[in-house]
Amino acid sequence: MNAKQNIGPRERFRGWIDAPLVELAPEMRRLARTQQLGAVMVALLTIVWIPILAVLGEYFSAMVISCTLGLAVGSALLLSRRGRPILSGRLMMTSLSIGLLYSIAMLGGVSRAGAGWIVIIPMSAIFYLPIAERHWWAIFAGFGISGIWVLEGMGWVPESSLNAQAASFLDVISLLLLVTTIAMGLWVRGRSWREVNETLEATNQTLHQEVAVRQRAEEEARDAVAARTGFLATISHEIRTPLNGVLGITEVLLDTSLDEEQRELAETVKSSGKMLRTLLDDVLDYSKIDAGRVDLESIALSVPNLANGVAENWKKLAADKGLELGVELGAGVPEWIYGDPVRLQQVLNNLVSNALKFTKAGHISVQLGREGERLHLRVQDTGVGMDAEAQKRIFQAFRQADSSVTRNYGGTGLGLAISRSLALAMDGELRVSSTPGQGSVFTLELPIREAEAPSVADQLPLETLDLSGVRILVAEDNVVNQVVVSRLLECLGVQVTLAADGQACLDAWEGSNVDLVLMDCQMPGMDGYQATERLRKIGVRTPIIALTANNMPGDRVRSLQAGMDDHLGKPIQPDALNACLQRWLRPSA
């Protein structure tokens, strides 16, 4: 405090003048420095001009020019130093323009050499002002000199009081100073441009470095995605292979004579296996969505039928928990729309399953409604509900409403994340509103694209094809999977021939007369892809179906590219297997 009081006004003013520039953008900083250099040039010109004018007797002109140029110098030293370069530039240009136009008008008009000083106005604007304001000062200089010329022609510009020798001397001095000023201005501008170029070069180098860093980061990210995809593919194949054995043998076991306790135990094994398969499918679905490889169909589907089908699938579980589960059809809901029935059913199944998980008493309803050209499918429950914070993170992958959810209810937190991603992929939206202790409402909103109802003939189920006596060649290296596939096919009356690898499949084909080939893709020696390509090369047109645990994005495409006709994933689902055989063994197929 005492030290501050000891500083006098002069020291404070000097400290204010010498204070560093405030933080400015690089362009404004360069503009301020250029103005300060220009102030030095103006001060030097003032020192030269004022004595000359005084000696020649032009005291009033010397005073006007001294004031205007002094204002220019003060503007640059004060305002630009205090971080106001735009205002400083405007004051500098105003004072310079007044001084120059006055000098031209009072010292002989446009006919004298001093009129050349008018070029300093647009030239100074280039140095002292931002780009957007420079052209206005060039226009102003043009109008100024034109105005003086008009006034001079009308006789309103006074004759110079200087004699001929003094006027000639002043013209020479004016030309020399003008040339010197322009040269100094160009030097200052060149120095400024060098600074700009150096700054640009440094910026470019920084950008190149940042681009290189980002490219490396992108390459690392791509490598990480490829490694993750490969890891998931391996894990998927290795898990699905034994899971296929568990579910397949369980299906075969349930077709045998079992007492009540044995059947209950077998059903428990089957249910647990299906839960594991659902979990594995969720992980693979999330991987597909994360990689942006979700393929959607656009076919005619019946929204009420689909909703009723979903509700029917969960009614038994709802009844076991003492819950009511129903479908409510609102006004204006179209019977048929274009969409992907599999993905839409998946989203509704996730929402109903989620509602059943968190509802202990009351009811669950699937409500269909229409608002304009948007279809609303709501799943409302009377479950535990959730607070606002939980609603914000409910759709995030691997996140539950709170840390106790997994412990109390189970689950991975993938179902809702997948559902929302699928909703977005279908140009829709999935949102939630909930009240703790009262329940939740999940709303799936989709655009309506109405479709014509299929003909009656198309809706009638096809007559089931009797597969008795059909000959199928199964290429499968895993012994357990051989047993599972053989038993499932034998239950359909199919005659089965087994081959342990691709080469054995080719050998078994020769001299045989099979109707269809079920081809595993990963086998030792010659794999399923190579075996299929060999069969197609020798002219085999028999349907070849991939029966594989490879269910990652692109696996189906790879199977079709190898020459296979269809793709079935493991674990084998008897209904899917039968449907595939019905489709490819029909005479019209």
C-alpha cells in the first residue's frame, strides 16, 4: 500500500503507457505493432515538416499539421498499446487524412507535387486497419482529391503564399519525403508479411504434426477395432460350438420319453442355454451397431400382428409372475407398414422383457398409437420406475439404472442400448418417462410408410414339405455337433451322410446323390469356403447351406460370396433349420 502511494502521477502514466499488450488474436497483435512502427514514421515526418513550414512562414499550416500528426502518433502509442488497434487505426487514419488534405488544399492544390501525398491515405489504411475497412479509405482519398480539384477549379482554393523558389524547394522536399515514406512503409509491410509467413509456416508445421498424430490415432483405433472384432469372432465361435451341443442335445433329449422331474430339469437346461444364446446375440448385435454394419429390411409387415405376437410370447412368464399383459390398439394405426419385422420385434421384445424384469405386481401393456405421420409403440408397466438421473443413462451401453440393478435383477445393460440404436437406424426414436415407485413408459416412435396388404395367397402358410427320404450331406468336424445335427435331421426323417472336413465332403459327394449340403465353415485342412468353391467349379448346383458358429458382421456375405445359398448360425434352432430346409428343398426353390 505504501509503495503504491509513493508512485507519482508521472510514473503511473509511464507504467500505463509501457504496460504490455493485452491478449489479442495474432492478426490484431501484428496490426498494433504495425501502428506503433507507423507512429515512429509519422513522428519523423513531423520533425522534418514542421521546421520547414515554419521557416517558409506557413505557421498556421505547421500548427494544423502538427496537431493532426500528433493525434495520429498519440493514437498509435496509447490505444494500440492498450489493446485497441481497430479504434487506434481509425483515429490515425482520420488525423492523417485531415492533415494531408489540408496541406494539399493550402499549399497549392492538386497542381503541386505535394498532392502526391494523397497516396499515403490508402497505403496507411493497408498498414493500420483490418481488411474489411481498407477500401473505404481509398474511396475517401479519391473523393478528397477530386473535391480539392473541383474547388481549385472554382477558385475556392487559396493560392500558395510561397514564392516560386520556396514552392520548388517544397516540391523537391515533398517528393523526397514521399518516396522515403513509401519505401519505409513497404519495408514495414514486408517485415510484417515475413512475420505472417513465419507464423503461417509454424502453424502449418503444427497442423502437420497434429494431422500425423491424428492419423496415428486413427490407425491405432482401426487396429483396436480389428483386434476387437477378431477377438469377438473367435469368442463367438468358441462359445457357440459347445452351446450348440448343449441346446441341440437338450432338444433331442426332450423328444424322448422322460418322467416329469427329468423333463423339468431338461427344460431348465434349455432355458439357461437360450439365455446364454440371447446374451451372446446381444454382444454381437452391439458389435455390429458399433461398427455401423446394421442391415435393415424394408418389407410389408402387420404392426398389430407383430405386437400381438410379441405379447403372446411373454404371456406365460407374465402369468407366472401374476401380471396382466395385453395389447391396446389406438385409432388410426395402419394395419400394414414398410419396415424390418425382425428388428422391430427385437426392440419390442427387449422392452417387454425389461418391463417384466422390473415389475413385481400390476400390469404391462403394449400400446399402439398414431400422431400425424409417426407411429408410437409404447410399453407401459407398473414396476419400480426410476429417477431423472437414472433415465439419463438408461440407454448407455453396459449401464444399468443403478449399481444394485445387476445384483437384484441381472442383465448386462445392452438391451436398451441396442434398442435405441436400432430405433435411430430405422429413422425413429426411443425415449423413456418414469416415476420412482409408479412405473415406466418406453416409447418407440417411427415414421409411417404405409404398405398394401399382401394378397391372401401370400399370407397363407405354405404346405409343410415331407422331408422323409431326403438325403443331406453334413460337413462338420466337431463330434458333438455331428451328433446334434444328425439327431435333429433324423427327427425330420432325413437320411444323413457325415463328412469330417472339406476334403471328406468332396470325397463323399462323388458317386452320391444328395439333395442338400450343410457346410460348416471352419474345419481343419480344407474349410467350408474352399470346399464350396471346389463344388461350384465342378458344376454342382445342389443347395449348400452354411451351418456355422460364425455370426459376426460380414460372415453371411462371405458365405454367399463363396457360393453358398444360405447361412444358418449355431446354436442350431430346430425351427430355423426346418424352415431353411423347407425353403431350399421345394421344387420351386
